[in-house]
Amino acid sequence: MPRHLNLGNKHLDAVLDEYRLHKDLSASDLDLVLMSYRYLHVFLKTRAQFNKKAPKPRKLEDLWLLCFTLVFSRDNTPEFAIVNEGVNVAKKRFGAFAGKVTNAYLRYIEENKQAILEQIKNTPSLVIPVWLEQRWKSYPELLKKVASNILNRPEHGIWGFCEDLILEKKNFSAFSKKTQAMDPGSYELCNWILKEVLKKPQSPKPYSILDMCSAPGGKLIYLVQALLQQGHSPTALATESKLERMNRIKENLSKWNLNSQVKTKLMEWGDNVAIEDFDAQDLILADLPCSGLGTIFTRPDTVASPVEEKDWQALFNLQERILEDALKLSFKQLFVSICSVDPIEIAHISKILGKEPDFKSWDQIDEKKYDTSPEGLVAWVKI
């Protein structure tokens, strides 16, 4: 059941991938779970209109959520079939009374579907969790844009879209089947960085790159591959603070045979780093730890739980310490990025760097090209 999957410290999609690999969930089931997270907040707010008290046991509410999602996201499935199946499952799993209550609820949803659709249309924040709605109450346009994109479902399903992000399938020439998936926002960000780095035609030259928060290394691999293809001789240092994340970098570098071009170092930026240990760099990448709210379109579990103010402050302090180290280094170009659509977080980074963002993926990407909303990456460049 979607709301009670054991996520631990993993993203929802990683947990679902494990279910898929172990054949515990089919692709269509995975797609339904992902869509259920997207409809979660609409469901909770409209379910309260039916009955302020949540049904018991808790897993019965999960069944209602799945049925609710089917009604609103599966145009080709007759609603009576969804109702009948939901009632039968409720009876089998939770007893006759649960079947009766489920029947009443699903009939209510069936009868009020158009009214709920109108609510969603007229009150976009209906699909946003309460804590995020409060955080963004001064940004009505952002609420409207995020809300309208969360419920988008590609024609072939979310899970099909996730698999289609394998770069080789999108004809991303710098990659092959060996690569992991890269979302459209990251791909466009890498292309934007390359354009900034190579604004003027240049003869082949060495490029020194420092990637400060590198894991899993996708952006760095892309940039090094692209520079190699253009005849340059890039060398890079990838740093990371946790061993598990460093191992992911090394694994990806090995797949690409880039161990000679890219060295690795386990270290903690923002923690009294000896700046003199680092040579001058042509290019520094600082893909900062962030809220991850830019993944709200592709990883709906990101906003399933409220982020407390103390956690925001701890994150902002960490970002500031890392950037203080970055700005002390010698570089020709510094690229700072986060994956967030949160205006307060973006303003925080902008204040430290003294400039507005130079790149926002959701403003610059043609969504029709990718059949869904891109992750919300934001980037700044300093020279």
C-alpha cells in the first residue's frame, strides 16, 4: 500500500524499483502507486468532505486512495469497474462492514467527480500539502504552476516515463546503455553549463574541474565526456562527504572508463577545509545539498512529510558554509546549482552569491519535448 511502504532514508522511486526487481509489483502497479502519491493531498482534503474521520484500519484508507487515483487518472477504465473491484478487495481484506463503507465512499466519489475536478481547477492549492501551501502562501503563481503539473500523467504512465529517461533512448549522443537515467532538467543544465564554458570556439585545451558535491556523478561524467568528444583534455576531482555516495561515484566512473581523467576524494566541505590544498580550477561545480523540492513533479514522496523550520535553517547553514569554501577557491567559473522550486531557498542562495539565478529548468525546457514536467533545477554562474 502506497502510504505505508517502508521508505527508510530512500526515495519512493528507489523503493519501488526494488519491488519491481523482486517482481513484487508490476509496472502498472508501480505507476498507480506513483500517481497515488500525486493525488494524496487531493484525496485527503476531499475524503474529509465525505467523513472527517479516517477509515480504520489505516490500510483501508490506502485502498480508498488507490481507488480514488484510478477514478481520476484512468480515463479508459469504467468507474463502475473500479468501484466493484474496490468493494470486493475491501470485503476480502477487511470484512463485510469495510466493504459497505468503501462502497458508500466510492459511490460518493463517482457522483461528485465533476465537482471535485472543478475544485481542483478553481483551487490549485488543493493538490498541495498544507505545510507547503502555508510556506508558499505569498507565491500564488508558484502554487498554481506546481499544482497544475503535479497531476500530469504521461500517456504511457509515470513508470514508463522513468524508464524512458535512459539517455540512450533520448538520443543523447554523449551516452550509451551503460549510463543511469538522467532527468531532463539535469540534461538541459549540463548543456547550459557547456554553452557557458565554451561560449567562444576554442582550440583543444586542458580543463581542470572540481566537483564539490559529486554523487552520483552524472553531471560530471556528462561534462567530461562532452569535453573529450570536442577534443579537449579534461581532468577532474570529484569530492563527496559520505562513503556510500563516494562508492556510487567510483562505480559510475568505472562504467565510463574515466578513472584516469577523474580522481576522487572523500571530504566534508564547510568544515574547516584547507583551501590551500586545492589548485586553481577552470571550472568548479557546486551542486549543493538542498530541499529537493525540484523533484516535486517526479518524486511526489518528497513533500509527503512536513519540513520543520529548524531543518530548513540547518540546511541553509550547510549551504552557506559550502559556498563560503567555494568562493575562497581560485577559479575561472563557478557553477552553483540546487534542485528546488522553493523561492525562499532560491533567494537564500542568490543573496550569498549576490546575483539572481542564471538558469531555471522549468522556465527553459519545452515540456512537450519530454512528455512531462522536468525537475526544477536552478543554477548560478560566477566568473
